[in-house]
Amino acid sequence: MQSGGEILVRSLINLGARTSFGVPGESYLPVLDALHDTAGQLDFVLCRNEGGAAYMAAAYGKLTATPGLCWVTRGPGATNASIGLHTAMQDSAPMILFVGQVGTDMRGREAFQELDYRAVYGSMVKWATEIDSADRIPEIVSRAWKSATTGRPGPVVVALPEDVLSGKSAATPLSGPIAVEEAAPGAGALDALRGHLEQAERPLIMLGGVNWQEPSQRAMEAFAEANGIPVVTAFRYQDCFDNFSPVFCGEAGVGMPAHVQRLIREADTILAVNLRFGEMTTHAYTLLNVPEPRQRLIHVHPEPGELGKVYAPELAIQAGPNAFAQALSMLGSLDRS
């Protein structure tokens, strides 16, 4: 029999977690004990404030494409961390916030620092939940990890009641993560894509989002350079593309340069890969008409909910960035004569 804290930490280690960030609190002491017992396997980076810890976890998730883990205590610890969660959601960065909670026997009484985390974070994250039994820790952690990393990546909140963490269970820790294959574009979509790009006089590629692998970035660069198509990156995603490439034209973000605005506004065809059309990337939604842009829009994204969310694309392709880049590399040079 193991404590809930031990099952949780061992599950995270087996999922591949090696670094976490947080501010210690008495509401999750069994987790801290388990981290001490597994020293060197899952590091705990001590932070001065929960907001800073959440920012670090969000940045870690964005850089590594694996969930950035954050530990905070209940009440003020959780609310301090909310800014990092909001940032992770806006940036589509995988992250899991583990937050202490009052014991299950006290819930609903407005106990000291008690919060309803589903209500507080429900509109801010991909999923907010609370574990009500140590036996369910592997199940909930597996779902949290998958939710944070698949589709449109983002933050997940898991509340940990004190008695769940200290209670004993015979549950087996997770053995590893679920292998989820990226969605890939179909042959018909690729044929349509080729046709649109070959007909375009002023095509533009826009890139963003997380989960890019280096070979996929190189493939996108090779395709854009081979076909002379200018590229801009979305807000806070300058690293998606080689900034020294002859076809790189800048970032569509805060203080967007006039030449980037003009490229987007005057393009006749836009291939948007792995980005969501947010306020900054669209210059407050002024560069493309809502909901039907003047530009022919080809939107590629792994999350179907992002396709047509603001702008209605002429061609919507549900595909992950790496699977799409690999398929795009097979198109080779376009006939744009």
C-alpha cells in the first residue's frame, strides 16, 4: 500500500516528468515527502511566489511540448497561480497545476482557504477537476496529461484533497503516457492545398503554436524557401521559424510592423499552420474580415474547435504541425508559373 502522494509522484515520473515548480504548502505535504523520497528523479524548483512558479511551468511546457508541472497550496496559493494558467491557455502551452485542497470531509463548508476549483478555473483552462479517492489518482493523472498535450495543448488543474494524498491505496502507479498519433492531412486536402498555392499570386505562410519538432521546422523552412513564399510567425512564436531565412518577414504580434500588416492584408492566399487567430496576430481582427476573409484562408490545426472559430477557411485541415510539415515536404516545388 502506498500513500496518494507516493502514487501521484511515481505516476508523474513514469509519465516522463523530470522537473516541476512550486511553493511548498501544508495542504500537500504527502507529495513533498514523496518528492524527497524520489530525490533526483523529479526535481522541485523552489519559487518565491506562485505566480512565478506558474509562469515557469507554462514556459517549460511551451519549450518542451510536455506538461509544465506546478505545485501550489490551496486558497491564496491557487489564486496567485491563476495568471500563469491564463497565459498557458492563451499560448496553448501544456501545463498541469496541482493544488492542495481541504479534506473531502470538509468540502462545501467554506473551510479555511477552501475554493471550488472547477468553478474558479472552469473557463480558464482545458479541464479542472478534483480527485476524490486515492484509488483514482492514476486515472485522473493520465487524463490530465493527455488533455494538456493533445489537440490544442493547454493547462489543466487538478485539486488534491489532503485526505486523498495521505490515504493509503493499492492502486498501481501509471506505467507511462498514452501514445497519441498526430492527425495527418488526407490526400484530397493536399491536392486542394497544392491547387490553391499554385494559383496564388501573393501567398503567405503564418506559423505558430507548440509541439513543433526540429525536423518539422526545417521542412517548413525548406518548402517556403523552395517556393519563395514569405513567412510570418504568430504572437510570441518567433522561434517557430528560422529568423535568418531569406523568406522570414517577422512576427505578427504586439506593435506589428507595417510591412507585416501589409503582407497579411494584401495576401491573396494564407496558409496558417498550428496557430489560433488571436487579437494580437490579427491586429485586433482588422487584417482579415470576420467571419469570411477576403484572402483565401487555408487553416491547419490539430484541434477541430479552432478551425472556423473566428474565420471561415476555404480549406480546413485537421492535422498536427509535424504530420502536416512531413506531408508538405512531399509536395516539393510548386508550379506557380
